[in-house]
Amino acid sequence: MLEKAKSRTFLFPALIILAGSAIAFGVFVFSDYARVDAANVGISPQWTQETGLGSLFPACGSSSNTFPTCSGGSPTVTINWAWTPNASHAQECNLVNAGIYKGGVQVQGYAGRACNDSVTWTGGESGTVYTYNVYFLEVDGNPAIETASGSFTTPYCSTPVSVSSCSVSPATANIGEDVTWTATPQGGLALTTPKQEWVGDTTNGGWAGPPGGDTAILARRFQANENYNLKVVSLDIAKESTVTGTLWVTIESDARGVPSGSVLPNGTSPTISETQVSTYTSYGWTAFYLNNTQLVAGTNYWIVLRGSLTGPAYKIIGLDTTAADPNPGSLSLIHSWGAPAWTNTGASYGYRIYAPTYTYLWSGDAPLGGQTVNPATVQYPTDGSKSGSVTVSDGFSNASASCGAVTVNPLPEPDLIIQSPSLSPASPIVSQSVTFSGTVANTGTGAAGASQTRVRVDLNNNGWIAGEPELTNPTGALAAGGGTEAESFAPWTAVLGTHSYQICADSGSAVAESNEGNNCSAPQTFTVSNPPPQANLIVDPHSATPSSVVVGSNVTIQGRVRNQGGAGAGQSNTRLRVDIGSDGSWDTTQNAATGALASSASELEQWTLTVGSVGPRTYEICADSTGTVFESNEADNCVTGTYSGVNPPPDLIIQSPSMNPGSPLVNQAVTFQGTLLNQGGSVAGASDTRLRIDLNNDGWTAGEPEFINPAGAQGIGGMEGQSFTPWTAVFGTHSYQICADSGNAVTESDEGNNCTAFLPFSVGVPVLSISLSASPPSPGIAPFSTTLTPEITSYTGNPSDTINYSLWWNCSQTTTNVGTAEAACGALPAPSVGNCAENSVGYKCNAVNSTSRSVPHTYATPTGSPFSPKVIIERDSAAPKEARIPITVSWPAIGGSCAVPPFADVGDTVIWSALGTGGDGNYTYEWYSMTGSPSPATCAGQPSLACQNFTTSYSTTGTKSGNVRIRSAGLTPYETACSNSIVISGKIISFGGTPPVIFSGGTATLSWTTTGYSNNQCTITGGGSSWILSTLLGRPPAGGSVTTPALTTTTTYRITCDDGTGPEWRDATIIVASPPTIIEIPP
């Protein structure tokens, strides 16, 4: 853990070489850093900012600056300087000039200031790097005794809050409609409390070593809890005392739990000097200013502390998380230079975020006054001009603005009137039904709710009074600006006289209208007269024939329309209605046109209907059903009657006659079947069903097959399957017939449809088809093993019929008779019923059930090839069938190889060896194209078994090759070069010295014999001498001698020969003996 300390002192020794040759050395002591509460600079009481130091120079003069803060909307900074008398210094300070610079250009100057003083400068640009120089002068105008310099970066400073715009929408609204007031503030700075809303991986308390190499020091993920513009990030951090360099902060997006490395717009703070960060002995809040970095609520971001630092290999920057605000913890994060290493002992954090947060208070006509949300949406309950204004606060300053006015219109109102009042008929007569009608229309600007519409009849046309006719109708809601609803009142029975009627909308005053005085139509006068002589149409007589109708049959309904009135009747309509089931509901309607009828005239109207179901019916015939004829009595136009639908008798038939199998064979069991169906309208009792088979297809006669089946009672539509006793098929062409109710036990509606027609069919003999195959197929190499498979490919007979298989290994007979084939190709074994057997001739199965057999057989040699395996298959009464296939067998092709030892010397015995393959296993060998003139040549061009191994020798050196020709079974000979050649080398036969022992100073003769070596291929060396053997030099390689020089020591000589196949050598040693000691022995 990094430790806290209440104060700290920094000692900076340094050496500076001034212009010219003056050299000074000094130690400067600076007082403790002071913490400055952010509230003092107009930011927040929760934000504290460390002071910072500028550049320091070791001289008598020194300067420093506080870390820039904000004064209102402008950055402000205080620059301090001091002169320390120094006895060793030749000059003393009398005054100070100071200057502040941006990009090397002075933006502010101070002249003639005291040697121990300070200035506070306000008015710089936000987010800008400035430098300053303090010139210590002995006399004004003289060169500076000392110059103290420094730099600082201004923060982004906010202006006091203001309202940039305020508006209302829409400009015109109706009572109760939404009106929205919107204010747009700007400037200001207020605290947004940090949130512990971490998501995803929170390893190490949400801190991580971010990407970016050595510039990345610390990273912390946070989630914005609202939309805002980030202004300041303040970290409670400390540094190692020897760290130097700059620091800055970036705001980056989240990439699945780690910083993405993508910096948000305006998301990089200005750099600060490490001198503005507390040392590790005491943490302090360090602020990093941002230029309104836009954050979105609910989105994860990363604060990444970055730096360009130099320092020790440990503890460059540490983060304090024990601060009381916003949450204490025990997390210690230490960044090691070059490779971040983190120690996590908790899950808290030590940072703060600052952004503008505004509050609103609206004023104006109710209900706007007192609203605190922005935008504020209200609905006005009254009309008129409504004004509004707003006051915006960021917690430190307020700003107000007028937002204009909205015009609120009154609510629209409906206006109900009556359009097109009428009566029908327009000139009624006494006792006629009169219908009053009109249209209710809403001509107002507002919708009208449900109401009531009324008609009153003034019988005396002198003003309606209570008790006179009054009728009402309900009227639905009507849309504004023309919504209508037609009203037609219940009929009124006309009385003689002159009357008037009036129709009124909203007669119950249920609708509040813009005009309540125009609801009623003007009174309409009409007259009711006595009727003239009139017609009177009746129906007489009428009938339904028959009265009981079988379902599916027709009924005729008729009635005579008669005019029994005193006047003629014009054309009219006569209507028939039928109530099926007589349940009070008319189910079908038909009409007939009736011509004009004079008084007492009549006309017959008639309809034909099909009865579709059982049950009672009620019919009604009405004259003048449409009311087109004015009659003296309108109540006697209709008459009614009844009739019934009844079920028909039963009717038995045979459906779907069939036989199985459809194409039977002799002796097969054949089943005949069909379906008994009652297609009548009543239940049929029990009966018999009969099958007859006409054997000659010339008409069934007694004695031919006949089968009877009992059948149960059948309901309407009832069915029963009929399957007769199986009949054993006989050869020929026949026919069959199945009859229902063969004993005439059931009385039916149709007695002529009980039987099917005679249906022809034929009975034949079964047909057999077979095949024979071999697997693997021919051709093959002896010995050839294959599986012969005789198989029935189709059979039209009974699947249970047994099968005989007769299979010969080799039989070219084409007969289908087994006896004939055995006589020609040999007798097969005779297995018992249901079994199979095999002998040298073939294979036999007796009365088996399988439709194929797999029989393995081996053709050992090609002798007799091609072979012809043959099978005869017999099954029941089907004609036997035979099948043959060719099998070709041959010996395998001849192959082989030969070889020889790889090396030998001239004259050595060499054996060439060969080995044959394929054929019939008996081989002869012939050697040819043998290089090097082999001797003896007894196997050259002479094929024999004895030449399988060929022995020879070579008298010359070099590479020798050979070829062999192999024969077997009369097949094409196989010729091949041997897989390797033999290399024949020369040979040293002897090498030695004479005499082998000599005295010192003596010589010896070296002698040799060789074979196979040529000139210059042999050399003798030893004792510093060398002889090349060549006939040209008088030293032939084949044999010769040379004399050694005088030898004083024992010497070894070596003869070395190499003909290109590798060197060969032999040694000979000449021993030099000491001279003998002669001792004279006196006689």
C-alpha cells in the first residue's frame, strides 16, 4: 500500500550553464503544496485540485505558479517569484519584469515589480499551453541577473449558465391538446455523482492495465447514468518522487470489458506536469480538464490515465482508494514501468466526474407554472393567449428567459339539424301505413354524441298537443362537419283529415350544440283521403301433391290467386315460402308473377320442389306479397298448408366386386368378394348374398360353382363386406357374378339391380424366369474361386411352391431336362427333400423354398477353360428353365528377377541368381547380353532349369551387367535386366623385398605381381622414394622389380593400386640390422 503523509518537501539539486561562461549552483527549497477546494474557483465543493510548479532553475531567483483554475468563464493563474540574497553573488535584484507567452508570443507583460512578488492573470484561452519568464534585474534596462521560467496549461472553463433558446410548440392549439415548452441551456458546471454501475468483468475492481504501451498507466470503467458533457475527471493519485514527465487522461469506449483504444471526440485532456501530482507519501486530487466530452446514459466508458514519464522500475503512479468520497475502499493499484502489474485487495475506486446538470422552473398560465421538467408538456383547460417563461440553474448561477405565448382555441361544438323530411306514401288514404323519414346531420365543428330523434303528427294541423301521435328513434354519434344518419320511424296508421308532421333532432337535449334553435324541421302539411273501390286478392284453393313425398322425389304446390274485390288489380307478385321441419322458420322462398286481375278473375300459380329430407313441412302462399296493389283488406292475402317428406324403401346392391389373386393360376385358391350396400331410404332386414362361377363363360348352369353367404340387416347407407369360401382354380376362361338378396327376403324400391354383371377372368399356368451369375466374374487366374448364384428372378405361381436346383460345374448342354443333362455332363447327388448336396460334378437341391442359392466352387487349373457352369431350375407346374455362363481361367503372367553380388576381383568366382514367378510354377532360365565375356558360357542362350544360378568369373575389370529370360507353361517369356551390376576390380597378387634384412647402407630389391591393373594405376612409396608402375617407365604393373636406395634404417614400402573402383595396397618392410660386432678370439 502507498502511505499517506500530511505534508511533503521537495529538494531539487540541479546545475545550469548560463549564456557566456557564468556557472552557478544552488539548492531551492519550496514550501508544501496547498490543496485548493474547487468551490473557491466556481467548480464544486467536492472537487479539490493540486497546485503545480513551473520549471525551476538553480539560481538566486525562483518562480512558481499555482495550477490554473477558472474564474467565471475564464482561466486564472497566479505566478509567484522570489529573490534569495547570496553573498557569493556579485549582483543583487532591484526589480522584476515578467511576461506570459503563447507559442513564443507575449500575451501579457508586467514591469517594475518587486523582487519578491506575484501576479494573478485572468483571461487566457481554455485548454492552452502558456509559458512565462521572470527577469530579475539589477537596474531597469540592464540584462537580467537571473531568469526563472515555467509553463502551465489552462483548463476548460465554463461560463455562467444561460438560456440559449426557449420556445413553445405548437403556436396554436385547442383546449385539452398537448402544448410543449422547451428550453435550451448552456454554460455552467455542476457535479454529476459517480455511479457504481459496473457491468461485465469487474476483476481488480474494474481497473485494468489498458492497451497503449507505456503511455497507459491506469484505466477505470464507469457507466454514464445520464446524458451529459464531461468537463473534468479528478483522480486521487500519487507518484514516485523521482518521476518526471507529463500526464493526461483519455475517455475511451468499452470493448467487451476492456478499453477499446478508441478515444471519444474531445476525449483527450491537456497534459500536465508531474510536478502537479502529489508524491507517494501523500495522495492528492489531480484534475484533468475535458472540452465537453459527450456521454450517453447507460453506456460504458473507460477513464485511461496516460503519461510520458521516466522514473524507477516500480511505483510510477499509484491510485488511492481510501478516500472518504465517494466510497472508501482498500484497493491499491501500482503501475510498474514497462509491464503493468496490479495488486488488488478491494473493489473501490478513487475518482470523480464533473458535468453540467441543470434544473428548471417554469412560470406562466396554469398548468405551466411550477413545472420542473424540460421539455414541459401541458394541456390548457381554457382558451386564450397563454404565456410562459423559464428559470435554469446549474446549482451556482441562474438564468431566466421568456418563451413566448400559445393561442388556445375553444373546443369545437356540434350542431344537429334535420334534412329531407318526407312521408310515404305521399298521399295516404284511410288505414294505410304511413312511414315518416328524415336525415339527422351534424353541421357543427365538433363531434356529436348519441341522441334521440322525434316525429310528431299534428292531427288537426293547429299545433301538436300531448296525446297526439309521437314517435322516437335512437341516433348514434355523428362526426363533425357533415356526419349523417337516416331515420325512418315506425309506421303510423292514417286517419281521415288534414294533418302536419315535424321531425326534431336531439329531442332529449342530450347534445350541447352551438345552435340549439335549429334542431327541428319546419312543419309539413299532408291530407289523408277516403279510399275508392279497391281490389282484394286472396288465394283459394291451394294444395300440396302428394302430401307424403318420398325423399328425393318432387312435390307440386299450387294456389289460385283470386280478386274478390270491387275493382281491378294490377300486376302483382305471389310468394311461396316453405318451413322445413315446421319449426317456425321459413327456409326457402320462391315467387311467381301474377298478371292484372279484373274483379272476380283468378290465376293459378304452381311450384315444383324436390324433397331432400324426412319430416313435416309448412307452406305459405301470399298474394300481392310486395304490397303493390291497394286492397280493401290487406290481411287476407296469405294461406298455409302442410306436407311431409318420408323415407324410400331399402335398395340392396353389390359394390366393388373383386377376386384375389386377380390373375390366378391352376390350383390356386381364389377368393371372391364384394360389398353389400343398402342405398335405399329404409332399413333392410337380413338376407343372403350369392356367388356364381360360369366355368365356360357361356351362361351359368346348375352344377357349376355356387356359394351363399348370410348378410345381416342393413340401415340406410349400411354396408357389409362379403367374402366367399375360396375356390380352387381350374384352367380356362370363366366369369363370376355376385347378387344381393338372392333369396328375395327384402322388399326393395328396385328389385332389378341386386346382381353385378358376369365378370370374365382367366386361369393360367405359372411362368418361371431364372438367372445364373458368378462372383467374382470371369475371367480369372488359376486357381480361380468364385461363387455361383442360381436365382429365380420372377415366378407367377404360388410363393409357397418348392424349388429344385440342378447345377453342373461344367456342362454345355442346352437341355432343360435334368436326366438328359446328367447323361451328357455327369450325375448329380440325390439329396433328401428340403436339402442340398454337392459332388465333383456339381450341386443339387431337392424341394427347397429359397429363391436363390450361393454355391462356392474353385476351378484349380485352366485345363478345360473356358468352362460352362449350368443350372436347371424346376418349380411346380411351370416349365423348367436353364441358364449357363462362361468361366475363363488362365495361368498368371510370368515375372521374375535376378541379382549378383556387387563386388569381386578379377578371376574371382561370381554367381548370377534368378527367380521366376507366375506361370504354372515350372521355369527354365536363359542368360543373355552378359557384359565382360563371362566364362564359361554354358548358360548363355541355353534355357534350362539348371541355369537358375549361373556361375562365372571375369578377367577384366569394370562394371558387368546381365539379363535373364524366364519361360513357363508355354506363356510369353519374361525378360528382365538384373536389379544390380557387379564391379570387377584389379588384384595385387604379391609384393615383397629381397633380402628382407640388410645391414646399414645396403640395398634391397622390391618385387611385385598384379592382375587387372593398367599403366599409372599402381604406385610404390616408402622411405622418401616413389615409383609409378608403367611399361613406359620399364616398370610394368603386371610384375617387375626396383632397387631401393641405400638404407640406414628399417623402412616400410607400400604398393597402392586403384583402377577407379577403390584403392588396394600391400606393405613390405626392409629391416636394417646393426653391423655385427667382430670379436677376435686368439687362436
